[in-house]
Amino acid sequence: MIRLSLRLRADGCLRGFSASGHAGTGPRGRDPLCAAVTVLLRTTARLLAAQPDLEVSGEAPAEGEMRLLLEPPPEKRKDWVRGVTATLVAGLADLDREFPGRLKLEVGEEGNGT
């Protein structure tokens, strides 16, 4: 099972994520759910990191693990970051529905006990 925790700021911008595990829906290296989650997370990380006015840190310390932290974006970038965040959340939620029991997705917002 892939365990994925997304943290959002109260303004709807991504604060960070943590992912670990494997889905087990196909042979190692050919698992469609693992591949889809990896593409969504890597693309999000690379999009954010490519922006010179955003502060992003993260790591992938081992196979099947990835973490990212995004510092609060400048006001002028919040709409863009919210768009990236919404795309990530929608993509992961779709995968959660398509592969029930294989992805444990938790989305929490600052100020709501998370």
C-alpha cells in the first residue's frame, strides 16, 4: 500500500507531502499505480522547484519514499501554487478511487488539527 499525506495551508496552497510504500498492483517496476503516483509527485516537485521565487526542499531517501516541503509562497504566486496543488490533489484522489485499498491518501489543512 502507498501511504500519502498531503498538507495544505489555510489558503489552499501546498505545504508539503510525504509518501511511502508500494501499491502491489503489478510486478515491481511495472506497477501502474506506483508509476502514476510517482509521476504526479515528481512533476509537482519539479514544477515548484523550478520557480526561483519559491522555497522548496525535499528528498527521496530510498525507493518508494519521497518528501517535500514548500515554504509559504509570495502573495503574487499563490494562485499559481493553488493551481498546482489542485491538480495534484485531483490526480491523487482519482487514483485513490480507481485503486481502492491500494492508496491511503490523507489530505489535511493547517488549522484543522493537522
